[in-house]
Amino acid sequence: MSDTIENTAETNVAGDELRSFVERVERLETEKKTISDDIKDVYGEAGGRGYDVKVLRKIVALRKQDADERAEMDAILEVYLNALGEA
């Protein structure tokens, strides 16, 4: 009988902890959606002011990169373009 009570208690504790994790993830997913919508709005506003949104997205991506990583990517890009006769 004590095993049944112990197993039930462990299940309740595990269930409460699991519920907590799920609810935290759900809350973060909601926040992520809100932030994503905000970013979309900023790009839309920039586009409405005449800025090229594709270029802005590229600038944001480039600014995330480490300077050495970016220089290496640029060098490889130049080599590939030269190989294709595009440079």
C-alpha cells in the first residue's frame, strides 16, 4: 500500500514539474511570436520609408557575424564568383 501512495506522490510531483516546464515554454512561444511580429512591423515601417528590406535583413545578418568569420565568407564568396566568371 505504501508503494502505491509513494508512486502517486512521485507522479504528482513529476506532473507538477512537467506542467511547469510546458507552461514556461508556452509563455516563451507567445513572447517569441510577439517579438517576431514586432520585427516584421519594423521591417514594414522601414520598407514604407523607402528602405530595401532585403538589404536591411542582410545587414542584420552580417552584423551578427564575427569579423573574422565575415571576412572568410567574403573571401570564399569572391573565389566562387571568380570561378563562375561572375566577378
